[in-house]
Amino acid sequence: MTALSGWGRWPRHETEVLSPETPARAAAIQATADGVIARGNGRAYGDAAVGERITVSTRGLDRMRSFDPATGRLTAEGGVLLADVIAAFLPRGFFPPVVPGTKFVSLGGMIASDVHGKNHHRAGGFGDHVEEMLIALPGGDVVACSPERNADLFDATVGGMGLTGTILEATFRLMPVQTGWLRRRTIVADDLDDAIDALAASARSTYSVAWIDCLARGEALGRSLIYTAEHATEDDLDEADGTIAPFPDLPKRGFAVPFDAPGGMINRASVGAFNAVYYRRGAARAGPPELVGWDPFFFPLDSIGDWNRIYGSRGFLQHQCVIPAATAHAALGTILERISSGGRPSFLAVLKQLGPGRGPLSFPMEGFTLALDMPVTDDVEGLLGDVDRVVREAGGRIYLAKDARQSRETFEAGYPRLDAFRDVRRALDPDGRIASRLSRRLGL
């Protein structure tokens, strides 16, 4: 048995871990196991990829099956990492249509979480770009599904947190790019209303995201740096500096946090000092677009190995909610006010604009999403419980891939298509053999 957790390192649960090396073996495990869930690279923050009794690691399913350079169509096994896809195809002029905040995620995990990126308002979630999947169902049968074939299964799997079966293989299309650079523009927002308005005004930008100073208060509540970006062309590189190589070297592993940081290191003083410096430096770069490489733009934290250890041995919680546009200004303002006035600051606070989601458990809805990171402490649940109430009253919901503690009340209020998902689950798995810690906690 192994004490397993998500990336937040809390909660931990004893589970048996099995590591099949082939899709056939993964399907065979699915046919006989009880209390089982698939797990990619363990980057879901909470307990979604921790099996009640058995956890099936898909990292051995790491083969890319086929690629058509004329269309960008890639078929790969579910355990292939996004990092490996980028390493293989970006030098050939292709990039994934949607990427989350880390490249160290599996393709199966990206589908199960229906991950969204800085371009969701334009491109939708990753599931919107998947053309076909092979899934090992609870009885061990392997079924192909697509938006046209076994469509109910397809939609329930996109964002379904692995609860319909193990994703063995997926087909999606990479998009052509001329370079591995982006033209990034920085916009300064003096407060939350300005930040929301700036994101809305940037809807035509391919990518947009806001970093928020979560400790700013008063008239500066929600002050932010908004980043918009477009994929740079070869002409953009020539105008900037004719010596720039079209595709930067692939990043090397940098510094890794060697031990758990002392408890209390993430506090108001340390976060406040970091935020002040980051805001000043970012504001100084506002103005004309500048060239940045793909890795620091999309995956800034990936340059620090084991960065989750900076929160200490007790781990941390990420709270990510989405609020409909109509109620976003008031609700997000209330949330930030409670965070800034409380004793538990968020080291990271990120705001993005989202479009509609796809599957019944897909997180996105048209509105704005706020992500907050907080160390696990004795009193953090009370603070986040207050935040949950604000989210519910505003008609929002919480991202299951980041969740480790929301109540059933909050969950059921946020996902109006939940009954449709449960109907698919009951038809596929009437005995409830697929079971993660998240599914048992939330009654899925």
C-alpha cells in the first residue's frame, strides 16, 4: 500500500498502486478491480486521482501511435505527457491547441479534467479538440467514442475525472505555429473592476490572463497585471532581432526545492513583499509587446522542481472557482476582500476569462475564474468555507481537478447537469467499482 496524494500533498490516503505497461493490461485491471481510479502524472491538486482501494498509474501507456503532418492529427496513449508532445512536435512547427499551467500532465488527465488554458475564451477546453478516445470501461471492454459515436460516453468522460473508465488512447489535432515565441503585452489594472474590464476588452486576444495582488486592499483591491499574447511569426522575430532562432531550446530542469519549507514561510509578510516587487517589475514592462518564450509564458512554475514543497509538510490547497460574468464583479470582490483581510494570504492568485464548458462535469462556464493557493492550516477550512458560500450564492462552481475539500452541497449547487452524468455512470458501472476519494467524498 502507498500513501498517495495529489499535487497539493493533502489529503493522503493508503491505496494499492498498479502500473500496467500496455493498454490491454490496463483494461484487464479495469475488468477485475474494485474501488479503482486511473492516475496520470499526479498533477490534480486534490484527491481526484487517488483510488479508494486501487490506483492505476497510466505512465506506462506512453506511446505516440501516429501523426499526420498535413493535418496535425496525433494519436497517442493516455499516459503520454504534454511535455513530451511539445518536445516532439514544436520543433516541427506544431503546438497543442490548449495547455494548462503545467506541461507535466498526461493526455488522459487533460481530458478527464477538461483542462483549460489562457485561451479558453477563444478555443474552449482541451476536450473540445479531442476527436476520438479509446476507453476501458468498468467491465474491461474497450470502447471507442467521439462527439458523434457513443457521444454520451464521450461527453461524460470529458471533465468526468476518470469516473467513466480508463482513457487508453486519444486523438486530437495540434495547431501549426511558425515559432516557439509569443508576443506578450502587459497591461496594468489599478483594481479588480479594471482587471475584469481589461480581460473582457482583450477577448480578441488569443491568450489572456491576470496576476492579482491578493493582499492589496481598499481602492487597490484586486490590482493586477494582465498579460495578453499571440503566437509570434517569423516576421515578428525578424523585426525584433534577426538572430533569434524560431524555436527556443527545450527547457532543462532547473532548481528543485530540496526539502519541505518550514511551516509559516508563506505568510502575509513574505507574500506581501513578493507581490510588491512583482507588481512594480511588471508595471515597468507595460506598453509595447515583447517576445517571450513558450515555456516561461505557459508554464512559469515548471522551472522549479517540486515547488509544492514550499508550502511545508502539511501541504496546500488550491481553490479555483468560476463566477458567471453577471455576478463576477461583486462576488470576486467579496472573495478578495476576505482573502486580503484574513490571516491566510494566497501566494498565487490568477484570474482568467472562460467560455462555456463541454461535458456535464466540465468546469468552465462563461465568466471569470479565480485560482488561489493556500497552505493547509488549522483555520484555512473556515476561510475557504466562507469563500464557497460566496461562490454558491453567485451561481458559480469549484474546479474538481483542484478540489480536496468542498462539500456535497457546494458541488451539487454548481453542476446543474450532474444528474445526466450520474445516469451515464449508473449505466456503465451500476456497482460503483470505479471510485476515487473525490467520488466518494462528493457522492458521485
